[in-house]
Amino acid sequence: MTPSLPPSTTPVSDPSIAPNLPPTTTPVMASPQTPSSIGHSGFGQSSEPDTRCLITLLYTSSYPMKLEPPEVTRWITKSLLHHLPGPVAQWRNYPRDVLDSLFQSFLSTYRFAIAKQEEDARIAWEKVAGRRFSDYLTKKKELAKRAVGGVADPLQWKSHGPPAIRKDYWDDMCDQWATQEYQARSAIATQNRAKMPEASLHTSGSITFGCHKKRMEAETGGPVAYTELFRRTHKRKESGEFVSQRAKEVV
């Protein structure tokens, strides 16, 4: 069963982002709760049954990076949009107090089997939330641009926002994207990404590496080494060649 989201002040009508989330006027800003204060902190601190969904935190070079299964990431994205408090045009401007409250809702919905993962959860949650929120806005801006014939002027994107974002919020966000300051920062970010284009190349598409690993283990009937997983996700199916020279050098 998909975990429900806490009540929101922002109605959401985009079925691809937040299905079956009825609009409400109940404010999101409940008192922050730690896992122990909600009666099921786990790790032996409560006798009450823990009904939260068990999830896993994946590490890269000892740094908490991803949350599995993929449904967790989608839940985080929905919660960010469901509780969007205003015209937040970029991740850095998402109000910290709302993020704190949303993270507490996350902890009241999900749990970890290992204490260290719960300790590192905020780092991973922030990374996932920031990446997904930014990616969502990028995709919706591109759709709005296409809707007006490819015009790159954000002011022309007004009234072409997604159902998950209120029209007045979206129009205000377009005003922010059109400012010279934002345009300059965006250009710098684009240049920085272009300097290392190979770093993000892989063939796994939207399927997570965790899912690929599980599939490979099911196929082979045993554990799969990281090198084999890397080859599977960084070689082209047609030619069997690596997607980049950097990927070839890794293994």
C-alpha cells in the first residue's frame, strides 16, 4: 500500500505527480516529531508495532546517496509539490521550515533496518529532494517552452504550467526565471555541466542501479559484483561498446 501524504495547503490535480490527494486547508506545519516521539522509533525503543514501510539507504564511496525502493523517491517528489508553499522557482529557495516538517513526515512514514541509515537519512533525503525538485521544474519548463513554439522567454511560459503547481505560483516563477540574475546563474550552471558530459553517461535510463542489481541477481541466481553491474549499465546493447572512454577506464 502506498503511504499517504500529510494534509496540504496547496490543492494538487496532476494525476502523474500526486494521485488521489484530496485538497485540504489543514496546514502542513505540524510540530516536528522525532522517530521516538511518534511511538515507533525502532531499534528497541518502543513495544508498539512499527507500521512504517521498511526502506534502504544506498551509499556511494561511504556517502549516503539514494533511497530504495524507487517508490520512496516518488513519494518525496509528491510531498514537495503537494506542500509547495509559494512560487519556489529553484531548490535553494524552498523554505527550510517546510522542508523540516516534510522530513519529519518522511520519518513517520518510512523506517530503516540499520541505525546508521536512519542517522544518515536527512543527508540522502535532502539530496534526493533537491535533485527531483530541480529535475521536475526543468522538465515542466521545457514543456511550457514547447507549448509556445520553442520560445525561450520565460515570460511567455505563463499559463502553461503543470496542474501540480498553482497558476499564480507558476506565473510568479516565470517572472523569477526571466530575471537577468537567474539567467546568468543558469548559464554558468550549464557551462559547468558541459565540462564533464561523460560523468553522467549510462544506459540504465530511469531504472535505478538498485533495480538493475536485483534483476541481475535474479537472472544469475546469486550475488552480482559491482564490475558486472557497471558493465551492464555502461555498455551499449547494440554494439557492446562502453558509452564513454571514462566508463571503459573504470573497469
